[in-house]
Amino acid sequence: MHEGSGGEQLVLDESLHTIADVRQLLCARGETWQQVLGETSLMCALNQKFCTPEAVIEDFDEIAFFPQVTGG
């Protein structure tokens, strides 16, 4: 996603309170975002720690989305 977004940093509206809100906003930006962020197994992190989409965001937080990690 970082490559697809050009490493873009976003200033978010104050009405966004959770990572799920941010995900919904990004999906509304177009089909490419919907394809990447629409996956149900997508994981998220807040300030470099795994979290749920219901995690509350604050000013200057770093949010990351990535595919589910697999291994063996």
C-alpha cells in the first residue's frame, strides 16, 4: 500500500475516531483503495502495535494496514 499511495501522509478530519473510520474513508477514495482495504483478513497497527479496527486514533498517530501474516 505504501508504494501504491506514494507514501502519502494524510491529515484526517476530526470526525474520524477509529481505524475502521479511516479504512472506510480510504475505501471511498476509489476502486484501487477498495481492492486493497476491502479484504476481510486485513490486519492493522496503531503506532507500530497490532490492534483491532475499533482502536481509537489521536493526533499524530501512525496507522498501518497489511495482509495477514502467515508462516510456518
